[in-house]
Amino acid sequence: MPPAIPIATYRLQLTADFDFDAAAHVAPYLKALGISHVYASPFMKARKGSTHGYDVVDHTKFNPELGGEAGFARFSDALKRNDLGLILDFVPNHVGVHFADNPWWLDVLEWGPVSPHAVSFDIDWDQLPYRARGGVLLPILGSSYGQALERGEIELRYDANEGSFSAWYFEHRLPIAPERYGEVLRSIVREAGAEASPAGRALLELAARYRGLRHPNRKEAPTLKAAIKAIEGGADIIARGLDAYRAGEDRSTQTLALHHLLERQHYKLGHWRLASSDINYRRFFDVNTLAGLRVEDAATFEASHSLVQRLIAEDRLQGLRLDHIDGLRDPAQYFQRLRRLIRSAQGAKARPFYMVIEKILGEHERLTKFAGVHGTTGYEWMNTISQVLVDGSGLDPLSEIWRQISNQSPNLTPVLREAKRRVLETLLTSEFTVLARLVARIASGHYSTRDFSGDSLRQALELYVMHFPVYRTYLTGSGPTAHDRALIDETIARARADWFAADEGIFDFLRDALTMDLLKPGRPPHSAPRVRRFALKVQQFTGPMMAKSLEDTTFYRYHRLLALNEVGGDPAASAIAPETFHAMMATRAREWPHGMTATATHDTKRGEDARARIMALAEIPGEWTSAVARWKVLNAPHLVLDGEMRAPSATFEYMLYQALLGAWDPDDPSLLGRIQAYALKAAREGKQETSWLNPHEPYEAGVKTFIDRILDRKVSPEFLDALDTLARRTALIGALNSLSQITLKATMPGVPDFYQGTESWDLSLVDPDNRRPVAFAERAETLAALEAPDWGALTESWRDGRLKFAWTRHLLRLRNELPEVFASGDYQPLAVSGPHREHVIAFARRHGREAVIVAAARAFAPFTQGGRSWPRPEAFEGEIDVTGYALPGGDSRIQLATLFAKLPVAALKAKVAAGTKQAPKRARAHG
């Protein structure tokens, strides 16, 4: 049986090309590598062709493209045979909508607010303007509604198997409300000239049977559909009569008939661009095809978690990773319910259940404690590792280079502020409008606040959002914590300072609405449901707002050092001193010892080893500056210029050079295409010269041409030679950084997570590049050949990736041999002395009498001739004090040259010396 707290996890991306059976074949390899738990991407039924699984359309079923129920059973059996646990990446916050595959969404389109599933979606039914009835906007059209209608792209169809009518826009099904079937049947029979036929009379009789605005209702509709389906010859009449709604050019009567029918539905069709301003259902970020789920509704929670509950009850699921918890209305309530569900499913066989959350923490932000949660998926620790390994002395010169290239301050705040404004004005306008209207309605509900105009409240709320420093607060229906209240107060103060109109209490009102203080006894009465809804919905908005502004915009505009432009990180961050790192780890060992530690995920902006290579630029900033200056001159003829357009822009060109150094592999035939795909995504995410919403094709084509030219050896031989020379040096320093990175990940407090394929060099770019298939059969052969590694030979051939592979295997074996040391052990910094003390991070993990001594070198340029040669052990001068630990040889001090004899990293078994005082046990528990 796998341990309750994983020893190490391995992320597998399941797709139609790598399904349950393929994953089952990998299980023996993962066990041999030292993994204890497979961490699987979402495997509930997703949209057909999904490459990631996050567009779940039915939480109650397995994805048939992965092998369905039978395939999962084989996968689960393989895990059990290899004593591996399973952690599922579960998506509670949203589902895939539109198209024709989500039964809940289709029911809502058919029945509107009376659908039993309407409560599962966050829809503002009354928001659509110029419409007599409520509805949900469907921004699915590739052109204007009028054009799509007149071109005949929207078509009314009859499903003879169901007896139902739906409009179709290509692959999108739009059910017709049964209350409109009567008028449809009458028009069809008339168009077919079948009034006198038995089938025609039967259809007309059915059309007349249900009268009134809300008939047939949900109870009556199945009978009506069955009756239509049962009429002999009815389908032929319907097929002919549908011509009454066959819109198209020169068919104005039919076009108008279809338009009037569509206008009487529970939805409104619109151009996809309308989503940014008019959409009235909560989305996942700005993705129109992912609608937010209201899991705060008990029935929705129960239905969407039924398969998870069953798998836990069958002991086929040992952990959960909860996706995007900041999208939940009330995370505290959600995790209380989830813990009850887990305990109920386990029954009498209850044991600890591993649970981590996808949560991005701001600088100095502490993780909120939720029931049963062991920690995060590890973004913050990935960035902590980068910051302790990066050479801090090189960051100021890099800031100056960036200042000169960008012609702007290296201060991140104005860049982020401008990105927030762009996102607010383009991508998330509709969600913000819902909030602005709601707070205005709250204000108008009492005479004491009704003079706060809607425009003024919108502007004040905008300033609040612009100044909000983290992803969200965690208010519950009962109000804010002291921490959240302070955060709201501080943000209101910053917003107020940026306000140039008359205040007259508008920010006090906004603060009291956000904290729900408006509902306190003795205050003027305001609508309690609206105030609570506003305060809790603002929390669901600030997370996507920050994510789209920082990760998906600012990271593609601010390029001081791309190694720091990582999910959960700060592109303008400073380096972390080893002493600070030790303090952070000691705190983590006490408070969150079992959260994940990641160095690569499906969401990271680049592969972990590409990041480690780019980090090397901070060690040679002067040479980097000279190289860039030369490259810009060499590549100036390859720029695409058209009037004022320069493709790429100066800042984008600088970013490309860093990205090339990170991913550089001259033997990779796909490199050109990969870099061009990355550049297109990066340019659109930056939202400056082009964007997803408004692609600027000449600029994008210019960037593609520029990359074509500079990576063509016939055109740019001098540049490619210079790039290759520097890339070899940064690759060597990067490889050493990677060894230190993997050492820290595997030995510091927390559960190390390995993204698929990262046991060897990972030079991938942002998704979808990081989802390329992994050759697991070759990996298994390599692993078998590394049973007794020759470290000298491996360092000679470090470029082939086997060195990282072997060191990963060594660290995972150590974790398996001493699981309690890493799962429950203390963390003790070890003192390093000597000339190179600042170049080494050293600590001990200990539990009982067992211990592991860990050391990792950093800032390698002085030891490698600036990346030209592998470091010699004797180059490291200094020693580590290991007093209190018994090592072979019995010395209380270890010379760095001895410790780093094989590699500039070390993880040694030791014993705690008799009489050594142990740290007090933690009181924290996770249930």
C-alpha cells in the first residue's frame, strides 16, 4: 500500500494518444524510478479532442477517449500491482460549455432558469439589454449575428431519435424551448402543405394540445417529444417543412422566421467578440467555452463529485489536486464539504487523504488554512528555489540592461498596472460590469447612499481592483478575517489616494460593501443577499484579473530575466540569501511539511532546465550585454519594417534571445517551428503589438520572418555561431543549476513533484510545447542502464541528460529508504565557512536517529571559467559544520572539495549523534 503522504509524485498528461492503457504500461518504470504516486491530469469526460482535460463536460463519467471505465480499471489495477497511489487533478470550478456535449448546459439552454441545472451556473439572466425576456449570451458566432443568419449558417434541425428541435451553428447545438414547439409545428406543416394528411393533422393536434406561455412544462415535454417521434410519416413532413426556417440570401421571410424563433429562446446568439463586454455567465478567466460551476450549491457539489466519491470508496484514489480554488465562491465551505465526502466514502477504513490546491501566493502572502488541505501544488517553492540559486549580484546590471532596451524603469508596478487596465478594458469587461451594476444597485437601495452614481462607483471599484495586490481574499458569508479586513482597508486607502474627484464617502461605502459591514446592526438597511453576493463575487473576479494581468500579460512585457517570469513569481524579484531560504524552510517544515514542491508543471512558462540556463545570465551580465549588442547589429537587416512597424519590437527581440538560450538545441529539427509558435503566443499574450482579441497579422508575419532569417545558417551564420558559443556556456552553468535545483526540490520540506519527462533535460517552452509526448520506453532502458552510475563518465557526457536522470534516481532512492526523515523530519541549517561559503546551501533533515546531510552549490561561473568547463572539486574552498551528526570518517567538519568530489551537490545518509537535542514536534495536523 502506498504511503498516505507521497514520497514523490509524477505528473502524467493523459490524452487520446496517451490514454489509460499507455499510462498503465508506464507504472513499472515509475516505480523503479522511485515514485510513490501518479499525479494524473483530469480524466473525467472532457470535450472531444481535448489535449489537457480541463474542459470537463461530465464530471460523472470517465473520458471515453482515454479508455472509459474499462480503461481506468486496467490503469488502476496496474498502479495497485506496482504499489503506486493515484492523485487526480480535479476541476471543481468550471465545465466545458457550448458545442453539443454538456448535458447540463444543453438543459439550461432548453429550459432557462427553470432548468434544475440552472442553479449550477453563475448566470445573470436579466442582464441582456433590449430583450423582453431573460437569457444567456452565447458568444459563439464567427461573424455578426446578422451575417451568420443571412448566410444560412444557423440552421433549424429535427432529431427524429428524440422528437426534438434544435438550432445548429456548425458544431454548436442550441435546443429550442418546448414551449415554442407549437408554433414550429404549425409553420412546418403549413410549409409542407400537409394540413390534410393524417400525419400533418396529428402534428397540428399536438401543436394545439399545449397552450399558455409555460406549456409544455418539464413534466409534459417528454410526452410531447415522444408523440412527435411516434407519428408515422411525421419525420418526412418535418424534413420538408423545415424549409420555412431555412435562412439565407434572398430568403428574407424564412430568415425573419428563424430570427423571431431564436429571439424567443433562453439564449441570445452573438459574435465571439461580444464576450469581453456583454457575456453574462461567469467564465474560467476569459475562456468563453468554460463556464463557472456553482459548487456552493449542495446538489451541484454532490453531483459533480459523485465519481470522485466512488473512486475513494473503492480505494482507487488516494489524493486530489484541486484546480483553481480561487474561482470558488467560498473555498472554506467547499473544503469542509469535501472532507466530509472523503470521510463518508472511506467509511470504517478511514486513513489520511492527500490533498493539495492550485494556489498562487503573492509576495509575503501566507496560505489560508482549509480543512484537509496539505498545502499548494508548489509554485511558490519553485520560485523560492530559483531566487536562492540566482546570482543576486547580477540582477542590478540586468535591470540596467532592461532599462536601456525598454526605455522604462525596471519597476514592475507601472507595467502591471497598465496590464490590469488593458485586461479590464478588453478581456474581463463583462464580469466587471456585473459587479459595477450590482454595487450601484446596492447603493440605490437606501436614500443615504443613492447619490453615489453608477459611473462614480464603477470608477471607484476599478481603482480598488487596480490596486488589489494579491489574487483574492477569503471572506465567508459571515464576513472577513482580520487579515482580509486589513487587506481590503489597505487597498481602499491606495485607491482613495489615486482618486481625483470628490470623495464624499464613496470609498467608505465601497469598503463597507466589500467587508459586508453594510449589514451590521444599526446600519442603514441594504439588501443582504445583494451585499453578500457582491462581496463574494468580487473575490471570484480579482483572481482571474490578477492572473490575466500578471501571468498572461506582464510576464510577456517585462523581460529583465525570463527565469524569474514564472507562475507564482515576481519578474522583478531579488535574490534570496541562503539564511532567508533556511528560515523559510524551517517555517515550512513546521506549518506545511507535506505540500508539493514543483519545478515544472503543465502551466509553467518554460521547462525547468531552460529556466536554469537563463538564470546563468545573472552570472555573466557584462558578457550578456555585449552579446546582445552585437546580435542586434548582426540581425538588424533581418527586421521587418513597414512604416512605423518594427517586427519584432526591441523588447520582444530581447526576449527572443533569452528564450533561444533556454531552449537551444541545434540538433533539434523542430526548434524553428517551436520557437515560432512560442513567439506567436508570447506576442499575443503581451497584448501590445498584437493580441488574441485583435491579431495584427503583418506584425505576426514579421516576427515569423525574423525568426526564419536569424535561425537560417545560410542567412545568419555569424549570429548562429555567436549564439551557439554563448549557449554552450549557459547550458553548462544551467546544467549545474539544474542539479542544485533538483537536489533542493527532493530534500527540502515538502513532496517533490516531477512533471512528465523532467527526469532528463527539459528545455520545453510554454504550453503546448511542454505537452509533447515522452518516449517512456527509452526512459525505461536508460534507467536500467543507470543502476550503478559512473559519475565521472556521466559528467563527461552531461549534455545527453543521463546525469540528471541518475541524480534524480539517487535522490528518490534516498527518499524511499528514509521516508520519515523527509515526510516528518526537522530542518536544520548547517553552517558553511571559508572563501566560498556564499556559494553553498547546506542543511540537514532528521527524524529520530536518522538524518540526511544536503549540500548544493550555486553561482557557478567562478568555478567553470564562466561556463567553459566542468568545475573541479578542489575549486570549492570551505567546509560544512556537521556537529551533532555521525558520518563515515567521524569528522565534525566536511571539506567542500571532499563533499563535491563527484558532483557539486550532495545528499548523504547520517546518524544523529547520541545526546543531540531534537526539535519539538509540530502541532499541525491535516485531517
